[in-house]
Amino acid sequence: MPNEYPSQFVANLLKGVAYAVSKPLWFIRFHGRENIPPSDAGGFVIAANHQTYIDPVWITLPMRRRVRFMAFDRAFGWRFVGPFIRYLGAFPVALDRGGRVRSIKGSLRALREGAAVVIFPEGGRALASGEFDEFKPGTVRIAMQAGVPILPVTITGGNRIWPQGQKYPKLFRRVEITYHPLMQIDADADPEVETERLRKIIASVAV
């Protein structure tokens, strides 16, 4: 993963455009913005349920800070999309062991540089029902290894916009993003137990 980050001016400009598009098309709303750490705070993990390809953009719209996010490795081969998400801070996650190790190392490096890293514990997008897939403990383990907190985020309504198996997103349906209080994790905590705690926090808002 490259060490360079996109220009904050350009990133903010693109986020402004994304908000201008998302507001009339998906009536986007944000709750709990006060729980987002300030831009001068250290690194933290952003953990959210995963409903659409647009999730990383929606989640980070209110944030004015350096952000990295894991993305499906095949997306980097898509024309226009690949270069665009790479510029914005995405890095690929491959399913093979070597790819997973590289993504973990990239996440840890970004967190230690003070960036926020978006990770989806489910690994893939949810079905139209919005029901969560199994949360994997890798997200908690990365936060523990980096010594940073987790910002739990719930995406509501995305499953009715662009679920797995649907080719294009539907328009004029509401999506809501809820930011929960930071989740602190002790260095000697059980990752499996903390992963279940994370899942319950994110699931506390109906999806």
C-alpha cells in the first residue's frame, strides 16, 4: 500500500460532490457525528456492516482526515473505478493468504501513521434482507495489534438500494449512517468476545 495520501483539498472536493449526489438520490442522513474522532486524533478502525459498493464513500463523507479502506481486489481492474478508488485511499484485499497478510500489514501501517481505516467485518456485501453475515475477528485483531480504538458504524437502508446480486443501485430510497461511541479494546481481550460485542453494537440500530 502506498504511503502517499490524496490531497485533502481534492478529497474534500470529491466528498462534496458525493454528498451532493447522495442527498437527492438516496436522501442520506447521518446520526452520531459527535462520536467521530477529530481530525487531529490518532488512527482508528472504522467497522461497519456492508450493504453496497458505495458504503466506504458514505461512511467517510463527514470526515476531514486521511482515510484508507479495504476493497475487493477485482475492483482495481475496473476501468475508471480502479484508479479512482486507489487515489482515494483504497487498497486491495485478496482471498489468498499472501493477499490477506499484505492487507493486514497495510492497515497497520496506515493506523500507525494516524489514518482511519475502514474495514467490513462481514467481508462481503449483505443480501437484500439486510441480515448480517458472520463477523470475522480480523477487524478486532488489527485494532488490538495497532493499539487503536474502533468506531462502530451502522448502515441502514443500503440493502434496499444495492444488495448483493443486484446489478445497479436503486434510486430515491433512504440510507442512514449511524456512528456509535468509540469502542476501546484491552490489549489482553479475547478477539472472539470483542467481535461479538462489536456485532451487537452495530446491530443495535435496525437495518
